[in-house]
Amino acid sequence: MVDLKTLIRLVIVVCAWVVPVQATELGDDGLHKQDWFVTTFRDIREDIETAREEGKRLAIIIEQRGCIYCDRLHEKVLSDPEVAKYISENFMVVQYNMFGDEEVTDLDGEELSEKKAVRKWRLNFTPTIVFLPDQIDENSKDVGSVSVAVLPGAFGKWTTLNMFKWVREKIYLTDEPFQKFHARLIEAQRAAGKLK
């Protein structure tokens, strides 16, 4: 039989391990909305410039209605306070609907619907997060050709967070691939006792 003190300690330990998450709402388009997502006119050049002026990087998240992996990404990862804080402080995130009709202006000036833009960029899985450079030249053709990284799928908290860090810190410009960067950060967290 467990005594009351032991039971209380057990409840405290369990509660300490529970990570509070913020619920996400579905928009009229059926996509999950984070309060730190940014609504723009979807002019990619303008969005990159706006993000840079704010000291941030542009990331485009592509989703679709009914996507169970999108649900998982929002409910388990993007709603995590640590993840949400890092991303919102360092990135301007614009959501695109894989089958949407809103107008997009690509880097080459072509105006097309979201669904045509996603096809042009050869992206065919949701969710996909596309990371853009902090500046581009006049001759840049399209998002697909200038992206510095792409995160296809719903990964866990640390993979997602570390990808955002890898891009923000411009590690992609070094010889350290994401996998080694990620492994190094995970090992450092384990050594500090933050992960088991």
C-alpha cells in the first residue's frame, strides 16, 4: 500500500513531466492556426524583406485540410511553449494551403495560386516547412530554387526546433550537416540532464 506522502510525490513528479500545450484552432480553410503565424499578401520577395527588417527569417509552412500529420505537428510540436517562443521570436511563418486558391507572387514575379505555386516548387507532402534565405538577388527564380532547407513531415519537438535553430544560426553555410548539428545539441541536452 502506498502512503499519502508517496502518492503526493508521485503526482508532483508526473505533473512536472507534463508539458503544457496550447490548443490550436482550425480556420475556415480547415487548417490549424497558430497565433504567431503571419498573414501577408504572399509576395515572397516582400515577405523575405519584411522578415529581415524585423530581424527574422521567413519560413513557409504548407498544409492541407484533414492532414493527420499537420494535426500532429500543431498539437504536439508547434503548440509547445518552448518551440512556439523560439520560432515566433526568430521567424516570420506564413501558412500556405496545398490546394488553396489565394494568389502568390513568386520570386520571378509570376502570380499564381497557392496550389500552382506548391506544384511549381515541387512540394507534395504536408506538412512541409520551407526555409528561405534572409536575402535574395534579383535573378532568383522561385522558392524551390532558393530555399536553404526543407522540413518535410511532422517530426518531434527536438528535430523541429533544432532545424529552426540550424537555419537561424546559418549552420547550413558551414560543413556541419543538420543531422550532426541535431545530434550535437541532443547530446549536450543529455549531458546537462535535460533529456533522458
